Amino acid sequence: MENWMEELRTTEEAVARRRRADGLTDCGDGVYLRTFPDVSPDACEAFARTLSAPAPAGAFWEREVCGNRFFCLERESGYRYAVYLPCRRQLRLLCAAEGRPVPAQLGERPAYAGRQRLTQVSPDAAAQNFGMCYVLSLGEGHFLLYDGLGSAGQDDEKLWQVLLEDTPDGQKPVIDAWILTHPHYDHIAGVHKFALRYTGQVRVRNLVMNMAEPRSFPVRLWREVADCYAVWLPGICRAFPDAAVWKVHTGQRFAVGPAEVEVLLTQEEWSPAEMIVNDTSLVTRVTVNGRGILFPADISGEVGCRLLHDMYGGYLRSEFYQIAHHAWDTEALLFYADVDPQTLLWPLRQKDWDPANRMWTFPATRVMKREMEENRRRFLIAGDANVTVEL
């Protein structure tokens, strides 16, 4: 076993040396990153003009948010996507040799009749399941989903019942987009279990994610992600062979029916630095009927949390907030005041309510616990039953 681990470390170091020599970072799924430091706004503008010069009409777009600039050049095969962060004076160029950027609309139609609502699927505490799963019902049996809990118990059946409740009789539920935030058991394993059980009974049109290249994780973390890359993601794609798979990038926006999704941060913004798995979380905000829901997933380290604040500040303000990393050890206070939510969605493990649990020693958790006791914000906490709110 020791020799095997040493071989892995040697291989990882050799791959890292090759990437550094090429000046590129493998961000997974055929996307490579080149980073340009100390870039001034004027230099960024010159780069944008150079990037757009050969582009035919409609093949180049740009966007600016809080001074952060995003550029995309779509080619006959593949695309180039650039992110300029003034807080870092850094330009990051992503190159994909194949595929295309996520389209503007992933829904079958831009609007559906009926109500829109959000359901927090509660994990089966008796089965020791945990994690998070959110269902946005868009109307007419169409849905936008986030993650899918762990695979213990029968939470896949519970998710299925949520879909059936908002699907007209005789119609197959349609998941217009299923967003997968990062490769941890309590977010992806349940999606895999659901896919194996309900393939053929539900239609999944799009899978949305930005998973890191597995070798970007240090060897000590490979055990945390091995099943995701070797079993869960391949199994999900096999179960839903008609689903398009999209790798999204910071600054992109797309719609899922009436829901507007904005990609605020991906793991690409701190590659090639060593990452923990939680900090590769895809951070997004969904807006439905003018009500914003911020989904930071499990982002928890100081680098990612501070970067959210430095990039966006008060732009992060949202009515709903999914508590980062289930309120476990996290530096979320670095951007929590920017969000200033009215309602907090808490995908909590039941055992975490034990007063002796170390979760209650974390600074972010103490702040939220005090706000809950003082009735300063509304807290929707995962319990035995699902929690649903109208949007």
C-alpha cells in the first residue's frame, strides 16, 4: 500500500511539472487555463479587442459586473473564455478545443404556466443520510434541480414524489437542468441513485457543472472524489443519455424556463492552487419572479469566500440564501453581510442539533444561531419533512 501511494505521488508531481512547463492548467473536461498576472484595465481592454477582432457577428460577447469583465469567443470548434478580475489585476483565459458555451436558454420554453416554488428536500436522518437537494418547480411539470443528497435511505423516492406533486397527471416530469455543484458524496451520490432508479420515468434535458480535473486535488483527497469521477458521474450520464452536459464558467448567465441563473464563481478562479473539494463548489444565484436565491453549495475556505466578497460585494444581496457548507466550518461570514438574506435555507443533518456538536463553535454558525434566537431572519431548517416556499 505504501509503495502504491508513493507511485501516485510521483505520478502527480510529474503531471504537475508538465503542466507548469506548458504554462497551462488542466481545468477538466478539455478546458485549459492560462493566467496573466498584473494586468491593468487598459491592457484588459486591448486584450478584449484582440479577442473579438476575428469574430463573425454573434460569435463574440462580453459582459461586465462590478468591474469584473467576461469575454467569450465561440469558434467553429471550441471556444475561448476570458475572466478579468480587477481585485486581483489578473486575466484568466480558458481554452476549450471542443464543445460550445452554455446557451442562453436551457428550458424548452422561456415561461411555463402555473406556480413556481422552491423545495428543500430533507435527508433521511434515520438512515444517516445527509447533504443537500433543492427543487425549483417552474410550472407544467418542468424543474430546475440542485444536487441530490447522499444515497442512504430512500431519499431518491422522496425527490421523485416532489417531482410528481408538481407534474400534471399522465405527463413525465421534465428536469430542464440539473446543477451539480461539486464531487462530494452528500451532493452527487443521491443523484446517481435517483438516476439508476428512475431512468425512463423522468426526462433530464441538461446537466450543468464545473468539475475540477481529478488530478488537481492532492493525493490525500482522492478518496473523497474517486467514486464521483469513476462511478457517479458516468452512471448519471448513462442513465440520461439524451441530456446535454455543460461546463459553465464564472460570469455566464443562462435561463432555465423562467428562472435566470448566474454563475458567480467556479473552481477555475483559483486553479492551479491546491484545492480542497468543498472549495471547488459551483456558486450560482437563481432569480425567479424577481426573488434571488444564492446557492454557494459547500464553499468554505477563506480564499473562495473572500474572493466572492472582493469580486461582488453588495451585488450578492439575495432574498434567499442556502447556508454555505450546511453551516459547518466555513469562512462564509466574509460575504454573508453582502448577501443580507431575509430567508435562510439550512440543509442540516439532524445529529448537528446536539448542543455538544462542534458545529456550534464555528463563527458563522454562532452568528446565525443568534439571529435565529432573536428572530431577525427566517430560517427554513431541514427536518423530517421537506420545506417548500412559494416564489
